[in-house]
Amino acid sequence: MNKRSLTALAREHLGRAREASSGRSAETVHGGHERQLRQTLIALRAGARLADHENPGDATLHVLSGRVRLVAGKDSWDGAPGDLLIIPDATHSLDAEEDSAVLLTVVKNLHA
């Protein structure tokens, strides 16, 4: 078994995101491109954005800290610590309303 502190990892990546020109930092904590399940910690400084992108499979976003807004077309969902957002099967973006850390969980489609 492998154990990691998401709290410590979020703190580390928020520091990196604050210094990065993109305003973000990320690390895959489980799985990867070669696996069906992938979990990635993403840190965004306030005002940073993950631009419109497609969903590679079933996905959720667990807000660890801060406040974010998930946007898909005309729909949007606000997330605060402890919230689990179900990512729609549509082009979407993510905006950080404050310095934020989220855990993205993706299960890739088998027939994609």
C-alpha cells in the first residue's frame, strides 16, 4: 500500500502555482496515461484558468481547498472545499475564484 498526504501535496503545488506564469501546477498521484484510472492533484492560483477542453472519460473534481467554478457552455457549478463536482461529458473549463487545489479523478473510456 502507498499513502500520500493530499493536504501536504496541495500546499506544495499551491506554492508552485503562485510562482508559475501559468498560475497552475499539477501532479498525477495515481495511475497515468497507461492506466484506466487516473487521479491528478491540480493547484491553481486565484484568477487562473484551465481553458476549454474535452473530457477523456467519466470524471469528477473533488475540491480540496479554495473556490472554483466549472463551466460547460451556459452551465456552471461552483465548488468549495469538500464539494464533489461531476464533470459533464462536454467541453468545459475550470476557473479558480481563489487559490485552490482540486483532485481530478478520471476513468478513461475503454472504447475511446
